[in-house]
Amino acid sequence: MGSSLSDTVWLSDKRLNLLLLLMEGPRNIDQIKTSLNVTSRGMMPQIKKLKEKYLIVEENEQYCLSTIGGLIVEKMLPLLNTIEMVNNDDTYLEAHDLSELPPKLFRRLYELGNYLLIEPDLNHTFEIPREFTENLLKSKNIKSIISFYRPEYPDIYCELMEHAESMSLIMTPPVFERMKHSCDSKMTRLIRAPHIHVYIFPENSRPPGLDTSDRFTYISFLDKNGRYDHKDIMSFDESALKWGDELFDYYCSLCEKIES
């Protein structure tokens, strides 16, 4: 009995890796051997099986994905990327509340890519991570969701106001009131600055904390009890920047803009 199409794809790392390689474009056998670190003897039987299932074709001594092969690999990539992302640190995602994410972006969570888990040591638990502030201060275009208050925020965002070309801030009502109460003059400066836009998120919602810019995306998911546990995700992948930008725009569409 012949193997199924799914068996052909999934039950051999060599076949799977070849399909992923050919997603980048046609390759001859020497290029395949070099890229995948395989021998002709080990690879040719796998190529034969993929050709028999019409997943790849050979043209002018080069192998490329067939129309069917391209369709299958395109659909495989989100699953493979999601598995890779979860393997990065499955306990973090399981312990945090992702329910506030819009379904479309939840399904594309893998676009966070090769993210870093930022977790301060016990001596610096309540300090804002250096990795966050350094990259934020180097950013030119910033979009932030401030879903919980930290005493350093007024100073940080006022400093950013002097350096950034544009900045949009979404705050929950409690954060907005706390910022005004703690430093009304700084909040007034932020609201009146022509290149700064401040929005208020609807009551009774707790989006994740988010800072996304032309440099990085930084996310602070709340835990499943609605608390911030000082564990954050930071990614510099281009796909993560786009994902963070879309997440901000989604929440911004639900907000009320504060006029100066």
C-alpha cells in the first residue's frame, strides 16, 4: 500500500526540509546537498518520493515545488512556525491571558517569531527592563498600549516626546487618571504635542501592554488572574513589528481620542 500524502510530507525530516528549502526557489542537487548537508545517495530516494506525489517537479536539472506542493507548503508554514514559537517557551503562553487578542491576530501569534522572554532577576523585579527603555529611546515611530501604571512612565514618555517623530498612546481609564493625578503637567504636554496622539480604551477591558515601533515589539501579557507578573516578550523580527502594529490599530479603533 502506498504512503499517504501527509506521510510523505511529515514522516521524513529530509523531505520536509527539502520542501521548505524549495519554498525559497528552485535548487539543483548540488545546492540541495550544500543547504541541507546531505548526500546524493541519501537525498535522491526522498526526491523520488516527492516527485511521485507530484509535490516537486524537475526542470532543466533543477527541482522546484509543483503547484500542489507550493500550496501545501504555504499552509504548513503557520503550523511549523507556531510549533517553533511554542517550543521557545510553552509555559509562558500557557500561563498568560491571550483571550483579549482579536482572533485574527491570535491565529497569527507565530509572527512574533524568534522572541526573547524578558524576566528580571529578583533584585530588579520592579524596575523597567533596560532592554525595553534602550530600544524605545532609539525608536522614531512609537505606538504604545499602557494597560497598567508604573511610576516611571510619565518621565519615559515625556522624554520620548522630545526624540520621537510620532507617538500614539492608548491608556486604560485607570491609567489615564493615575497619570493625570501623579503628574498633570506632563500629561498636558503629551496631549498638546502635535506629534503625539492619546487615546482612552473602553472601560472594563484589559488589553495586554504593548510597545511597538520601527525597531521592536514588546508585549506584556497579564496572567490569567489579570495581574502583571513582570515577564514580557520582545521581538525584533519584521513580522513581529507588523503584528504589533496591527494589534495597536485594532485596539485604537475601539478607543476615544483625547483632544488637546
